[in-house]
Amino acid sequence: MISISDYVAHDAVGLGELVAKGAVTAAELAEVALALIEKHNPALNAITQRMDDFGRKAAAGPLPAGPLSGVPFLLKDLFANVPGVPSNNGSAVFRGWLPSYESTLVAKAQAAGLVIVGKASSPEFGVVPTTEPKAFGPCHNPWNTAHTPGGSSGGSAAAVAAGIVPAAHASDGGGSIRIPASCCGLFGLKPSRGRISAGPAEADGWNGLATSGVVSRSVRDSAVLLDLLEGGTPGEPYAAPLKARPFAEEVGRAPGRLRIAVSHRTASHVAVHDDCLAALDDAAKLLTSLGHEVVEADPELDFDAFEAHFWKVIAANTAADLIELSELFGHRLQLGEVERWTLSLAETGDAMQAGAFMLAFRNLWRMHRPMGAFLSRYDMLLTPTLGSPPLPLGVMDTDMADIPELRRRVNSFIPFTPIANAFGHPGMSVPLYWNAAGLPVGVMFQARLGADDLLLRLAGQLEQARPWKDRHPPIWG
């Protein structure tokens, strides 16, 4: 049996190599992951659905060959469906609901030989950037359990940061891969639109804003997992530009001398925290030392208008979700069945005329070209990932009565991440900075549509220049 200390010393690729050469079995790895869930979940509340028997059965084999075959893995508990396993989606109304079909991403994960040992906590329907669902209780950040791990993939990020699994499924409709990566000191890449399927039930989550990916402790793990999870089935609504080679081969490949724009411009009401600005300045200096050209330049966007259009699209989609769920459950959902924030978004969407929704969506698309032009003049855009370090739990309470204040808090926390969702281009949060309180503060890079490979090359260079693999939270291993 591999020891816990040896298990957490390896990333997913490293564990896969041990399995491939027979130094450890998939069953042994699964038992360590399950033991770590048992050890750490009482403090973290990161796992909402244990899958012990499912994982043990998969680990017993036979497993397909592959670079991550036999490696323990978590699914985000948000519309990542496994037949016969509850898909709770962070909501009281879904708690214990058994889906009848398998998500395309889940099928790809199992075809890759990943051993799924549980589902990680998400806020209700993923519509808030923290992970404090009323139905399951708050998920805690392993760096400081009084703080949020971010959202909506907070359970996945907390589990990876604590060493329970080396990497985990995440999804991102407004930053939900990059937000928890920043909060938990992880690497988080949101792929280009169309890279990973939302099938078979969904065509394009949130009108193309949402996509899946992973959070991980190493850049190579994210690259290999992107190779394994990308693609879909005939009829996909979008197709990402083809890659030149496997993403795994980009890590370690020189990115060349990049021209990188640095910006901290946001909507007018947002005051970016000094720690996030310090992280940005630190990253810019590191990039300059690596030979890149770093210049100050702001995207030519009306950030206030962007924020308004973005939330109209989210509200309309939430309204559609509740209509669909009311049909599924046979009655109109009420407060208590769903959270106040979810219901408020749905009511906003219901009150919106169809033309107003389409105009908001159209106005977002009209912003594509100026953003695309900006990313054609620069190889990368560098910003803080978030507007502040990880917030204390309870700040973004989804049942607070003052909904305008909650929205202000949400927007102030995530003034940067939604841009990549609206325009479909890839973005990544990289863990290069920790503040004086010992909390991680990520920085975010964005690149043109399809340039996932360039982001991975730069991330590999940054990981080598400023390694983070040995920085661990108090809750670890």
C-alpha cells in the first residue's frame, strides 16, 4: 500500500506512471483517496456525494491504458451525471435525484481510466462564486477554514488543495474554474469555447458562456486532462480551433517572447484589493525577468455595460432552469426549495421581455470584435483573477434579503473572470502570490480563442520559474 505521504507527493501524471509500471495498483490509490476523504472532509465539507463502492469497483478493473489510468478523480456535483449516482447540483430540490443518463464528460473520464471516488460541492446551480449551498452547508478553504474556497467549483478546489485527489473536474460559466483556483492556490485553465462538450443534455451552458475543465496542482495534469476530456459528439454547437499537437506536449515547450498587456480596469463601482494589485505587480515583474514585453493597456470595453449584459443572460438562463425544473418536479419551485439568490435571478429573468434578453445577448456578442482585436495586438492579457483575496464565509450569503447588496458583493469579487466566458477565449489562474495572511491570490492570463496551447506553454514556464508544488495549506495530506 502506498503511503499518504507518497501519494500526495505525486501529481496525477506521477500517480499514473506508478500504476503503469506496476509500482502501485489503482485499488491502492483509491483506498488512499477514500481515507483522505474520511480524514479531511469533516473539516472541509468538500465532498457532497461519496462514491466509495463505485470507485472501488472501477479500480478493481479492468482499466483502459492511458497516462492517468487508475488515478483517483472527483466530479463536480453540478450536472456531471452518473446513472444511479445522485446528482445534487448544490440544491435541496435535487438532493438525492438519480439521473438516467451519463454526461459526455463523465464517459470520457471513465474511458481514460480515471477512478471516480466522489462528487465535490457546488453552490446551487453554480450561480454564485462561493460554495456555501444551504442544502449541504459551506465548503471551507484548506488554507483558512473561515474563508471561502471560491466557487462554483469550490469543493473540487478544496479537495485538490488538501491533497485528497491530485486534480478534479470543475466547470466555469463566469470564472468557476479560475475563482477557486485563485482562492486555493491551484492552477485552473478555462478552455476555449467548444473544447469540452456539455452533452448530451445541454447544447451550450448559459448560451455558450459555460464550459468544463479541471483544477489541478500541476500544469501538466491540466494539459493531460484537457487532452483526455476534450471533444464531443456529432451536433456540438461550437468547435474550438484544432490544436497543433497534444496539449501535454506544450508544457515545457518555450512560449517565445510574448507581448503581454497588463490591466486592472473594471466596472466603475469595483475597488480592487491591494493584495490583488500586489499580485499583479509581482507577476508583471516576473514576466519581465523571463524576457517578455509587459505593457500597460486596457481592453476597449465598457465594463459597466458588459456587467449589465452578462447578468441579464445569467438571469434569463436561471429562469429557464426553474421552468424546466418545475416541469420535472411537477410544481412551481418556491423559496425554501431553491435559495433566495436563485429565485431572485429567475424572477429577474421572468420579468425580462424576450427582446430585452436577446438584445443583452446581442450586445455581448457585439463586444467580441473589440476584445478580439485587443487580443490580436497582444499575446496575453494579464489581470488579477479576483477583486479580493478569499472572502470570509458568509459574505456572499445566498439567502440574504438585500439582493442588490449581494449582487454588488458578487460583482466586486469577480470583476475580471466573466470576460473570457462571454467571448469564449481561454483563460487561466496561476498561483504565484500569497498575501501576508497566508492566503493565495491568483493572477489571470487570457489569450485569443484557441490559444489554450500558448497559455499552457506560459504556465509551464511560470511553474518552473516560481514552483508552487511544495506550498501546501495547513490541511494537507
